[in-house]
Amino acid sequence: MPATLLHAARRHAILDRLAVHRAALLLSVLYAVALALIAFWPTPVDRAGHDTLQRSLAWLQVHGAPGWLTYGMVEFASNIVLFIPAGLLVVVLAGARFWWLGPVGGLLGSAAIELGQLVLLPARTASARDIVANTSGAIIGTVLALLVFGVLALRSSRRMRRVTASINARPARVR
């Protein structure tokens, strides 16, 4: 009986990991499609809101916002945020042991996007600054994933110790 409980706890953990992996795979496909649409849209994706954003930033500056809060800074921050899921999903799919794939994938993916924009999309502006921002986002996503993995591993370890302790504390059944 005790071995059965321990086996059930391990099986439950494996099924949980499989469900997370499948969800991450689906989210990765959806993310890749959205990223491709954003990156390779023929015109800048912020064109429709550019003037509104500029006016809003000007209003904020007049009302005390710091001088560094500019359109360029908002665009840079947006690129960072856009690539956080890339680093996170790579680590979830590849595992913590291959954490380095998050930043490397962010760098290579971003470089490919910028090269594609330079060669294929005359209305878009390729930029090394975007590569830096995108790679930074992938690094942040990687670090977040590793932190979450660490917390989950700690919780799982504690749970397994409790299960093992409760199994060992039970009196043996006589047959």
C-alpha cells in the first residue's frame, strides 16, 4: 500500500508536467503566429496609434512625467515585453537544463526579424536597438521561468517528503 501511494503521487506529478508542456506548446504556436504578424506586418503596427501616443506622452511630460519617458522608451519597453513570453516558453518546453536556449533563441529570432524587415519590408525600420530590447525580454522571460521552476521544485520536494513521511509513519498491515 505505501508504495502505491508514492507511485500515485509521482504519476500525478508526471501528468501535471505533461499538461503544462502541452499548454506551453499550444501557447508557443499562438505566440509565434502573433509575433510573426507583428514583426512582418507591411507597415509599422503602431502607425494608427502613433500620434495619440505622442500626444499622450507630451501631456504626461507637461504634467510632471520624467524626461526619459519618450516614444523611443515606450517602443523599447514594448519590445522587451513582447519577447518575455519567448524566453519563458522556451524554458518551459526545453527544460531548465537548457535555459540558455531562451536568450539565444531571443537573440537569433530577433536578428532574423530585423533582417527580414530590412530586406523585405521597406516601410519598416530594422534596428540593432530592437535586437537588444527583444533579447532583454527573452532573458527576463528565461529568468522568470527559472524562478517559477525553482519554486515549484521546492514545493514538489516538500510535498514528496510529506507523502513519504506519512507512508513511513503508518503501521504495517499484517496479512
